[in-house]
Amino acid sequence: MILGYKYVKGYQVDEERACKLGEVDPTPAERLKSVMVASRMIDRDDYMVTAVGYQVTDDEKTRKFIFVLDFGDDCDELMKRELDIVGKDSLLQAAEFILSGPFVYVYVN
């Protein structure tokens, strides 16, 4: 585990929303493009690290690309903690269009 923690909290790239916004079919190639677009849209200072994980509430364990803002080993504690998003304008702008969250995820990469 790169981060050394079991859980991360942040915003995921919402591939469906991004494809709908771009008026394209959600093919695998277009889904990948949405991740690349989000990565270019968000200032590097607006998040700690990127990660791949699945929402703790997702029984299917669908992996998502996440902009991490917090992490830890206690899922309940992490869910309760507020995220510091003051001044993270590019992240908040992207959240209006192509991100969903914040959620807590099981970290898998």
C-alpha cells in the first residue's frame, strides 16, 4: 500500500457525468478521457494525491479515480471528519461538472 492507510476521502471522477456533459457515449475510451480531463482541470495544490479505490458502501467494489483530501485507518472517524476545501477553487469547480463526493473509499492501489 503506497499511502500506508486503508481508507481515503475525497472526490471521484464521475465518468457518467463527464460523458453526459461532453455529449459522448460512455465508452471505455471516453471514460478514460474524463479522468485525463479532470486531472488537467484541477490544480495540483488542491489535493494531496490521486488514488484508486471503491466506495465503502459499494458492494460491487467498482474502482474509481479519486482526488484524495484525507486518509486514515478508521473508516467511521474518516467519514465524520470535515474536509478542508477552502481555497481549492479548481477542485470545487470540477465538482460542479465532473466530480462526485466527497466520499470515503477503500484504498486499493
